Amino acid sequence: MRLKNLPRAITAILLAGLVLSLFGCAPDTLRTKRLPDFPVTVEEVKIAEQPQKVISLSPGVTDILCYMRLDYLLCGVSDYCEVSCERGLPRYGTAQAPQMAEIKASGVNLVLSQSELSALDKQQLSDWGINVVCFSPADSVSGLERLYTDIAAVMLGGLEGPQKGGYYFRRLNGEISGIQPGSGKKILLMIGEGTVATGDTLLGSLLTLAGYQNVAGSYTNYTMPQEEIANAQIDYLICSKEFSKEIKSQEFFKKLDAVKNKNVAYISIGTFERQGFGLVEGMELIADAVK
């Protein structure tokens, strides 16, 4: 540095120091501060800090945790969980019959479920400092998004959780829409006797997302009149395996185009109860049936 430029350099340094000192002493309102992720309140349960050990007493919750790659916090699951990412975790009973002593001994600080535990069990767990959060299964697309964000919020907090939940909800939509173009095929998904996937339901919406024409799309509350089903010219009829006898024996079903053309597929409707990987697997079953 030339000597004649030295005063100018010193002035610049002094100005920089003045700026730093001013902002260093600025009130909090002028700073960008990250709000704490905890405590967070979900389903009227306040979670004071991020859980370190979690037990899921619901296959549906376990499936979503695995789908969102949050299963690393799981230290145990229910007797009914069958998701591959469980890594052979210990079993702790069910929501209806949890293994209370074993849950306490595990050192867990959060239990998740989609079925209500008894008031006595919930109180006992609370006395041990263990939070219990029960989520309702989603019955609509908006409900599914809320379920993802709520489960992620419990695990990661009120800021990071909804972001991660929203990301995986969008990813799920992308996976389902990309499984196989529905090509406008007219499909009726029968969930059980007298119940179908109407347009206001989650399964009905997923059929539309996958590119199918949901025959029951303009109906609500899982109900479509039989005379409307008879006149719908259905390309494919998708049913629960448990409903196969009725489809093959009842005259009403024998008259449907899909049945006449042998375009009937029997799948495990229970797959859709797992609203993570299970939804993708269920839609893949339908795609395989209509190829």
C-alpha cells in the first residue's frame, strides 16, 4: 500500500468498525433471529422439547414416519407394524393394550398413535413424563397434508416440521401421479359393501390424481346409488378381496360392463390405511390391475 493512501485506508477501517458496533448494539427487532422450534402444540398436546425416543403404536403413523425418513427417532413400534424400515425394533403392544411397564422402562418420552389409548393409560404415561399424541387418519387430501405436517411438527418442531411434512406431502403427490397415467379409464373403487371411493374422499381424490375417471367422483360420503353404478359404463372395478364372493354371485354386479369384460381386480384395501408408503403401494396395485 502506498503511504499517500494510508489515511484513506484507516478511515475505511474506522467506518467499518463503526457500522459493526452500531448493528452489534442494535435492538432485537433489527436482527434476524430464528424462533425456537419448541415448544409445539399438536392435537392439544404441548411438546416442550424435541423428543429423543419415540414409540409408535400405529402402523399408519409408523408408515408415515418411515416415508418422511423420521424413523431414526423410533425406538419401538406396535405389534401390528409391518413396515420394512422398522429395523427389527422392539414391540410394545397396541393402543388398546400397550405394554405399559416395558414402555416406561424404554426411556421413551413420546408415544404416537392413531387409536385412542384408554384414559387410565394416558394418565399413567403422563405421570411418567411421557407425552401421548393421537392423530386421526386422513380422509381427504387436505387432511393428509395436515397429518404430514402435524406428525413432522411433533418430531422436529413448529418451524422445521411443517416444512418437512409439506415437502413429503408434495413428493407423495408426485409419486402417485407418476405411477402410471390413468388415460381417462373409468374406475369404480369399492371399499366395502355399499361404500365406494367418492370424490370427497382421499382415495377418490387419489384416483383423479393418477389420471383415472373416478365413476363416483361427483358423489359424497362414500355412497353412490346402485342405479347410477349400473349406468356408469365402468371400465374397471376395483374391490376389496373380502368382497369377491358378492361380486361373483350377485346379479347386480354381473350386469356391470367391467364384470362382463372380466376387468375386476381384488386388492387389499387395508394397504391404504398406511398413509405413507401404503398409499403408493395401493395405487401401484390399481395401476397393475388396469394395464
